[in-house]
Amino acid sequence: MDQPCSFEELRGCLRDISQVNRLTFAYRPTLHWLDYVYSVMPRQEKPLHIVDVGCGYGDMLRRIYEWAEWRRVPVVLTGIDLNKDAIRAAREVTHPGRVTYLAGDAYSFEPAGGIDIVVSSLMTHHMEDAEIVEFIRWMDAKTRIGWFINDLHRQAVPYRLFRALTWFTTWHRFVKHDGPVSILRSFRREDWLELIEAAKVPEKTYAVKEYKPARLCVARMKELGPRA
């Protein structure tokens, strides 16, 4: 999935990955955290601006839109990805007006109204440690409320189960290959603690939590003061 391919192949891979995400309840950790944020934050006049970095097919943002509709939370949703073909595929399957998709570098994104929350899903295991530390520092500097990293948990059982599952699916060969590789490249709790310490995130303001099956997520909450 990190290698060049045609738009049609990439779109097929992203569609299959979204199916994997549904089967493995991959959206649940992010939505669970957003529920918590909504339950403790003061009610605000302006919509929450939520930015998904490395948004890919946009399926997480579409679920966040549904969450916001159900909760009656006004939101502005932005998806950013370096891959312009991923952005093109996301736009094809997203109702107009629900999400703004941008192809480019998230670090250059400077919206006039600022950013309340940054989320990412299945992105950090593609990055080197120094890049992850830089990403955490950027999120800490740019967000008003906090950020949430949703990624895989490096464990033997999920690795074996995913490899077995691929025998019974018609998923694209890239997905069948990328899934086990991604698990091997992902994290354990001690990895995240070292990265967070390197990024100098204040103690007791973040949590590293496991979600079954095979997710290890990092949440950072800032103090929630009033917002105009």
C-alpha cells in the first residue's frame, strides 16, 4: 500500500480496508473518545473543527459525521492526505458538503478558525519514530481540545487471525499483504510511552488504551476552557 499503483487499484484497496475496519470495529475507539470529549466539554457556540490526518478513504470521517448527527453536535470536518488519489476516492463516496478533503501536507494547514481536535487512524505505523514525535508535537501545538491516535496493537494473536481470515476473503492482494505487515510494524504500550515522553507531552494529560480487537490508541485531552 505504500508503493505506487493506479488509481483503480488504490481505490479498490481503500474500499477493502474500509471493510476490514468495519469487521474489526476500528471506528469504535475514536467514536468512544469523542463521546467522552462531548460529555465533559462546555457547550460551545461554534462547531467543533475535527481534522483527520492521513484520512485515506474518508471512512472514519463519514462515521464521525454520523456520530455528530446522532449527537446533534455541530461539526466542521476536514480530511487531509498526502495521496491525491486517496482524496479523489474519498470524495467519490462522500456526500457533498459533509467533509472537506485536502490533498497535501497537514503541517501547512492553517485554518482561520483553528483546529479543535485532530484524529488519525492507521497512519503512525507507517512513520519513523522521529516523525511520530514531530506529529505529536504538531497536534499538541495546533489543537484546542486534544487529539486521538487510533492504531494497531502489535500482538501475535491478531497477526495470526488476520492471516487466516485472508484465506476466506476476496480482498485485494495488497490488503492481504499489508494487514499482517502493518501489525508487525505497529506498537506496544511501552513504545507509545517512549514516544510520548520524547514529544514532552505533560504527564497525566494522556492515556494509552487497548481496544479489542488489536487496537492500541493514544488520547490527549487539554484543559477545556470556554470557547467563543
